[in-house]
Amino acid sequence: HLLSRRQRQMCIRDSMEMVSGLFLSKSIVYQNGKPAYLVDLSKGFEWLFNIKISDCHQKHEDVIKRKPGKLTEFLNGLVDLIRKEHDKKGYR
């Protein structure tokens, strides 16, 4: 099923928000223990989600310079979904 141009752009934007968060967390590391490069994380997401992230450094900066209310909009949505599922299943 083909995505519209807008859907592709949203997928790339949301993916870049995740890539930026993982990059800044330094939680993804190579076998030598060093944190993964932004380019390698971006390439991993390109492969995983079959998208093309051109100029990942610029897109990373675009994420960082967003207005505070939109800074982590997609990630906040994921947190909300996890919390709702947690509550729905009655976990404390």
C-alpha cells in the first residue's frame, strides 16, 4: 500500500524524532561500547521502515530547534499509548 507524500513526510519526521532521542541517549552502542553515530541510526531506521532520510544531521537539528510544545510530539504520543494500555490492563 502506497503512502501519500504527506504520510511519508510524517513518517520521516516521526522516525527522526526517535532517531534523535536514541542518538542523544547514547543507549545504542556498537560492539566496542561506543555510542552509535547519528548516520548509522538513521540508516537503520531507513532499512527498518523502508524510508529515505536525507541529510540526517539537518533533520536532527530540525527536531532540536522545534517549538517547546512540538518538541517531542510523537514520542509523547507513544508514552500516552503505553500508559493507556498499562491502565487498561490494570497494572499498578
